[in-house]
Amino acid sequence: MKSRILFLMIVLLGIQPLARADEGMWLPIFIERLNYTDMEKMGLQLTPEEIYSVNNSSLKDAVAIFGRGCTSEVISDQGLLLTNHHCGYGQIQEHSSVEHNYLKDGFWAMSFEEELPNPGLTASFLIRIEDVTDKVLETLNNDMTEKERTEAVRKVSGELSKAAEEGTHYNASVRSFFEGNEYYLFVYEVFRDVRLVGAPPSSIGKFGADTDNWMWPRHTGDFSIFRVYTDKDGNPADYAEDNVPMKPKHHLPVSIAGVKEGDFSMIMGYPGSTERYMTSYGVKMALDISNQTIVDVRDVKLKIMMEDMEADEAIRIKYASKYARIANYWKYYIGQTKGLKRLKVYDKKVALENQFTEWMDGNQQNKDKYADALPLIKDAYEGISKYELARIYQSEAIMRGSEIIGLASRFSNLKKELEADEVNQENVDKQVQRMKDMLPDYFKDYNLPTDKKLLAAMMKMYYENVPADQQPAYIKEIHKKFKGNFDAYADMVFEKSVFTTSDKVMAFLDDPSAKKLDKDPAYMAAKEFNNFYFENIRPETMDYYDKLDKGNRLFIAGLREMQPNKKFYPDANFTMRLTYGQVLDYYPADAVHYNYFTTMKGIMEKEDPNNWEFVVPEKLKQLYKAKDFGRYGEGEVMKVCFLTNHDITGGNSGSPVMNANGELIGLAFDGNWEAMSGDIVFEPEIQRTINVDIRYVLFIIDKYAGCTRLINEMDIVSKRMKPAKELIEQTEEEPVEAER
């Protein structure tokens, strides 16, 4: 009876007891101890063992690292793997040509035989996590320097990883958490034959492109489909025609019952990196130097690329993936800066640091342990800031600016072998072959005129913006010799370098010479910039980074001691995490409300045939006009995307969004613009995850592409789970706190 009274009070007062985001990216081994009670109250129907288990099939066994930076999930008993379109974009682009433009037209394998191999692409499944904190920390002591500490951690981590791998085909690694206060061992099974099965055209999978990136409302069908193959015994194997589809330990049922506001939902995946414990000093450097510098350099690169991409379809295909990678975090840093300022994150960090200092000063024992924390961090950032421009320009403008510099720098190992006192021809031949093997893929996606423009622009920006006393003499000599005309310098480089065409590089590799490399202007540039940075800039910052490491470690240890009743979660570091919350709308600003879902009506409203970002395929328009949504629509409405209040970040792209029963309801693919500061501070009122509705995914596969063989592989669930409000009515547990 008391639960019914509670429910009536909730309704009458307009209180939403479950309408909260649970901040945190939680390690799944601690779900039962830290999170399960809250999750169960919110509606979870699974046991902790069904989420994470070492000995039995669990949700973790269906979630994989996709490649080197995304998440994916298994959705059939034949190894069918689902991830985002932007995660599979590189593979789709690799298989594309002007004759077979899968980026433009999409790709659908209508049989197993048509599925396309992707050399180098892997899917990594977590076997287990083990707490090895005590084993690592017992090798350390407070008298160690940071360098000694790092070496000791590396040594014991290597030993623990080797022991975990012994007698298996697994890969293992030890990762640091809470800035070196805890350590965990992760063991993976890595599958090396992952084939492209299906992808919608970019007009669906990338609808809205840069304009809609990080924005809501969103109408993007951001998905692609792959399949994991094994040898006949079910073990990881390199690609072979007689490999067979993987038989997974667990695959996710797919729900077409739909989602409603307030529904419990959870995400498992591999968030890449957060800095939730960053201090005010780090926020200040981001606002004053780092973010805008990255934006400025990338803005120039993007404009040069787009000019050539718009002029030639072949160049658009070549540079599509490169452009997308650069643009993604170009816009991210613009949004993060705005978010940090609007949400007054610097002030909030200062307030926490003042609280920490007050707590510490109130107890001599605390002061003895943590007095150095904030002074170390302050000194570190003051030192690092002096060289931050040079660091960013070295990375963004030199090594990731013009591709000819990056290519030339990859020949440094070959040059070392050629210059050895006793030349080992076998080693030389290995280096030569390695270079020859990578050239076809490199030049397939290369356009010389575009790269020449990039070289001139990046050198000009470097010269004009990096402090003069932090520049190599080389660029000053270039400026003097060419009278400040970096276009003329670029012309010279591309006229004389062997790295401009595949034929020239191959000819060099057939008769490699260290002297030829030394005289090559592209190699010379790479060598001069790299040598200067690693001999003059990086050494100046190393002591500061050591101070930062120690200061952060002490600060986080102190925070956890200061707040003993708070449940702390570690920063993301591309290890498996679980986050949970609800399907939920939000209010981004005064008098502005965003609904929690979008529909195909929005696609038609955004259509612009003169803008490549908003082109709508004719067949999709026909399906919409006929309201031919099959079993995936809600009457005459086809929902496309929905919002949840999960705590995610980059790396979670492609992560499964699951309901209370562990059934797949969507794929996470983005965050919202208003909360771009979320990697540094979580804002529960406005932070949202943007997900593509699994029903829209199935609709595209089935009704648009006609690839029903994939639908037939899946376990489709049509019954809807109980709404959260029904679970509240039925519970006889303690009342839910209203403010939650």
C-alpha cells in the first residue's frame, strides 16, 4: 500500500524520482558492490552475474573493441557485429572507388561469400578483469623518483601480463586507474578476421555530417555491420577463405518494442579518455592555449581539403575518412571551450580545490600526506604552458599536417639500418619490404596537389605562431631562403622529393641509400622538426609532467579520503565500462525544450539536394511517403534517434544501448553540444547521449536495402519491458528519495 501512496505523491507533485543521470563510467567487476542496488531500483531486471561474469555467458561477452577506437556488439549466433557508420567509415572508404562508391551508394553483402575482408581490423573481447593493485604497489615506495616509479610499474605490469598470457592465445595488459592509485589486469581474445557485411549510404549513415555533428535533434542512421570469423576450431585466425563465422559466448537479443521516456537503459563499451579530476590549472590551459590552437590548425586543414573534395569526386572519396577524423575533434574543441565557459567549470574546480585545502589544513596527518598535491600541479601547468603551442604545432601542423612529412618520417628506421656500422642486409630487407607493403594503401588515398597546399599552409602557420625561440633553425632558414613564400618552398619539396609518387618511392626502395634520404627535402624537414622537438622542447617539459603525475596521484588519493562516503569512478582509459540511466529529454536553455526522440519527418524537413550533408536517397523518400515502415514503425511514425542521460565519451561510439532485460534498443554515437565540457565535468541536467534507434537500423537493413538475411539471423524481441512507473508501483522496498 505504501508504494502506491508513494507513486500517487510522485505523480501529484510532478516529481520524477528516476529522472536522474548516474554519473560515472563504472568498471563492471564492481557493479554488484557499487551500483546494483541503484540499477535495480531504476528497473534493471538482470543479475550482476548476467552483466559481468568470468565463468558464465554474460553481456560483457557480446561487447567488443572495434578496431583501435570504437565499440561494437554481437547481435547473432553467427558473429554478426554492429557498430557505428563512422567507426566503419575507414573500411567502407578502403573498399570504395569511383566505380564502386560504397560511401555514396552503401554496401550490402547478400551472402557470406560477398562479405569483404579488412586486413588489420580486429575485434577484441574481454575475458576477465583482475585487481592487481597490491601486486603493483608493493614494488613501489615513496622515495622513488617518478621515472623510477614508472620503470617499476612497467616491469611488474609486464610480468603480470606475461603470466596471464602464458599457455593461452590471449592478450593481456595492466592499466593504471585513479592516476596510479590502482591497477587492473585486462585479458582479451583478439579476432583478426573481421569482414564488412553492410553499410548504408553516407546520405543515411552520415546524414547531417559536420553541421549536425554533436548536435540535437539528430536524424543520422549511424551504423555499419561486420562479421567476426574464426578458424574451424573457433580460434582467432588471420583471414582465410575457409574461416567460419564466430560462435559467440553471448549475443544480444534485438528489441523492436521501442522506448519511452523514463525507461531504464544502460550502455557497455570502451570510453576512450576523460579528465574528470582535472584541476583548475588544467582547465585554464585548455581555455587559454590548447583548445583554440587545435581548432585554428584544423580549420585551415579542413578548408584546404574541402576545396579539393568539392571539385573532384575521386578526391572526395580519397579524403572522406581523413576529413571526418579531423573535423570530429575540430568541432569538439569548439564546443568544449564554449561549455567550459558557460558552465563556469574553472570556478567549480577552484571551489573544490579550496575545499580540499581547507580539509587538508584541518588535520596535520592529511597535510603531511597531501600538502604537495596542488602546488605540484600548479608548478607543472605553469611549466607545461610555456611549451604547449610548440607541442600542438609539432603534432597538428608537422606530423599530422602535410602527409609527405609523415611518410618521410616513417623511413627513419630504414635509415638507421643503412647507417649501421655493420649493415645487416636481412634487417634492411625487412624494413624495405615493410615500406613497400604500406605504399599501395597510402597512395590510394593521396592527392599530391592537396598535400602541397597543406605543406605550405602548415609551415606558414608554424612560423607565424610558435615562439621564435622554440622553432628549429631549419624553418627560419626556409623563411629566409624563400623570402617568406612557403608556396615556393612547397613547390621545391614536391619537385625534388622521392616521396611524391608511388613509382618514385618504389624506385628508391629498390636501391635504398642513406645519402639519398639525407638530401631529400621532405625527409630533411621531418628529421629537422623531430630532432629539434625531441632534443629541445620535450626535455624541457619532462620534469613538469613528472610533477603533474605525482600531484594528480596525491590529489585524487586525497579527494577519496576527504569524501569517504562518495562512490568514485576512474577516468575513462579505453577499458570496458558500464553506465546507466534513462531515456530522457532535456532543456538546453531558457524556454527551449528538446524531445527525447526524432522521426523521419525531420529527415524530410532537413532535406537539401544542393547540400551533400542533407541529401536524402530517393528510395528513402518513397518509403517515407508510403509510410512503409514494416514492423519497425509506430503506425505512421518511424523514429530515428533517441536520447539517454548516460555518461559516455569518445570510444563509446558503437556501444550497445540496452534495456532492463539486456536487449539491444540502440547504438550510442554522439554527445550533445550543450555538454561538450563533459569529459572534464559531468552535467546531469543537460548531458545527453545521442543514440540511433535499433528499429531505424533494422528498417534500413530490411525495407531500404532488402538484406533480410541479416534480419533472419537476429533474435528479435517484440514484447515491451515494464515501464519504470509500473516497477515503482509494484515495489515494496524502501521509498526512492524524491531529489533523485
